[in-house]
Amino acid sequence: MRYELYYWPQIQGRGEFVRLALEEAGTDYVDVARGSGGMERMQKLLRAKSSEYPLFAPPFLRAGKLLIGQTANILLFLGARHGLAPKSEAGRLWVNQLQLTVADLLVEAHDTHHPIAASLYYEDQKPEARRRAECFTKERIPKYLGYFENVLAHGGKAAFLAGRSLSYADLSLFQVVEGLRYAFPSAMAALEKKHPHVVKLHDRVAARPNIAAYLKSPRRIAFNQHGLFRHYPELDAKTA
Amino acid sequence: MRYELYYWPQIQGRGEFVRLALEEAGTDYVDVARGSGGMERMQKLLRAKSSEYPLFAPPFLRAGKLLIGQTANILLFLGARHGLAPKSEAGRLWVNQLQLTVADLLVEAHDTHHPIAASLYYEDQKPEARRRAECFTKERIPKYLGYFENVLAHGGKAAFLAGRSLSYADLSLFQVVEGLRYAFPSAMAALEKKHPHVVKLHDRVAARPNIAAYLKSPRRIAFNQHGLFRHYPELDAKTA
């Protein structure tokens, strides 16, 4: 069965967390909106009000008869299908819990450049963005990275967030580090030293054969100023 | 087995979504932080860095040996245990998808009064709050309520979001309506007319015996200016 991923074609965004899972698992999938006529197909599904499971927003995944929305929900499904989450109930819940904490971080990262409304341009909310980004880089990134650092540091010799095997939460934390490095290089240069386990996890994920191949392929969209993580120098931490 | 719910004792907040599920299911549970010494017990668990599954923030639930964090994750667990979600994979994913959409709405509702940082007082971000709240009441509440209205309207004769049986997503949508009514009474007075199925669902949930008894009990904390939904008249829509 070929999966159909539906997401905005010019950005990594939330769709990237699904792409990473599909790539790591070596699945057969098509990134629909990046192909010819794909945006129309995506918009049609988004507007399909009478479908059994109406969609709120991309990303969503078609898997045979299933049409699944919400990033963490898609990953819950893929994790169980492709060995990207533990089989035990406790393990599955734990990975979902980690993913939802990543989801919280993503909202905050996005809102550094859109603190007033996603429907307004960045240029229309610059002073507010500056205030929000300062709190984000000073308080929130350290809180989140400190949390994941602790999970990894107290896992004993376990290499991953949920133990000895990779889960989709590890792929997501890799992507968080990638995104934060792009958006806040100055803040991250200082913070990475304090979070060595997180950096090591990032490197371990990047080195996995399927992920390494994906990152070098044209399927990996470059970071840019339209996505969730954006680099506006005025929002980054000042170097001392 | 007695569940232990851990959440801030003075507010409904995100803990309320768990309380509603525990109440509807008629479970035996204790709201730990509201009892003597409970706050200390909660803080101790939050600080327990070397636990198997470290916690990021309340609410969290102890269920025997399990310690589960993140609201939607707790509900995923309770839904399966207590018949508050369909048994089929498609149905479980659908209810989780709905709950994650509710979670997105909650972040936005909270950020109307804290658009810059949760660590700052409302008084330190009032102009920004006003701008954000205007977009929220004009664009975002209609988008979310319109989505849920459509789900309910196209469900045929089905009374609930996931069909003929109540799920935890219905309890959550009830609570969303309660919260929005408290925080934005003027905006909601206008919007409710356009979303009759959502209002009907709210009323249907409120009339369920366990929920009705809970709402009248001292276990239900009143809305106030410390929670997720806050009533600041200056953030509500202007009446025409």
C-alpha cells in the first residue's frame, strides 16, 4: 500500500515530522501536494465537508481507507504500524506524551514570529514578535531542551528517548534541533553545550541510513522564511 | 484501583478535561493537589528527574504503575479503558484527532491573555492581548466552532462527534463551549446562533447524569481569572 501524505509543498513545517517517520520506516509514499495537480487534490479533501472524518488542517495521511489528521495522531498510527514505537501500552503512551510535548514547543516556536495572528504578516507584528522571541530563547527553549536532556541523561545507557530502540519521538527531537539551529543560531550555539545528550541524539538520528539518504535527497525541502521555523536575526539571542 | 489526578488545585485549566472523563466514567479518583499535602506531592513528582517517565507539566494521572502526562494522552488512555472512545482503530484515531484540535484551540484561547509569555503578568502584555484577542474572536473561534459544527451536522442522526456513542471528545467540546462562554460572552452570544449543533451537543453533555451531578458538586471549580479561560471584558468582542 502506498501512503499519501498531504502537506504544504514549499515548507517543512509540521509535515516534516511525518516525512521523517515515513522515510525512516522505508515506506512507499507520495508527497501529494508536491506533484502535478496535488494542491488541488489537497484543497478538495480539506473542503470535503461531508466526509466521514472531516479535516481541520494539513498535514493529513491517507492509508488505504483511513484518512488521518493531526501530526501526533498520524505518528501514533505510523509508530504502531512500522515499529517506531514500543509495543507495550506504557511505551506507546510515553512516546505519544513526548510527541505532544514536542507539539507544544512547535506552537511556541511558530508564535515567536506570529504572536498576534497567523493571518497577519510578520511585518505587522514585529515589536510583539521581538518580545515573544526574547522570552522564548531565554526561558522556553532551555526549559524544553532541559526536559529532553534529562530524559536522555537518566535513561542509563539507553540511546533513545524511549529506551534502546528508536521511536518517532527521536525523529521529532532531531527535527526540533534542526529547526531551532536554523531559526535561532546564536541562542542555540550557547544552549547546545548544556544539552550534550540532545545533540548526540540529533547526530545519531542524522546518521541513520534512511534519514541520511533522505536529508541529501531533493525530497528534503530546505528551511525558509515561510515555515514554522524562520530565521529573523532580530528574533535570535544577542551574542554576548 | 483509585486513579490519582495531579493538577493545579485552583483552576479548571487543562485538568478539567481529565476530570470530566473521570466523572463521566464514574471512576474512583482523587484530585491529589486539592487535598492536604497534595501540592507537595505533585511538586515532588514534577521534580523527580530520574523517574522512568519524567513529567513536563500538569496534568498527569497515576493509574497503578503508570504515570501518564499530557492531557490528550491521558484521555487516549482513559477513553480506551472506560468506553469513552470507539474500539476500532479508525474510531480511536478520529477521537484523538478531534481532541488534538481541541488542544490547539486551548493554546490559542490561553494566548489571548498571554500573547507574549506565560511568565509575564497579563498587565504586562495588555495591548498585545487586545490585538490577539480580536483576531481570536473574529477569525479563530468561528473557524474552530465551524469545524465542529460541520462534523456534527454531517453525522446524520448521530448525536455525538464520533457517532452514536459519547466519546471524551464530546466532553472536551462541552468544556470548550463553557470556557468560551465565560471568557467571551459577547462574542459567543453572536456565534452560538450559527452553531446550533455545537450548542445542542453542549446541552446533551451537561444533562448526562454523572456530568450534571459533577457540575453541581464542589468538585467543579468555578471559572476564574487564573485559568486558561479568563474573562477580561476588554478582550471580548464589542456588541454592535
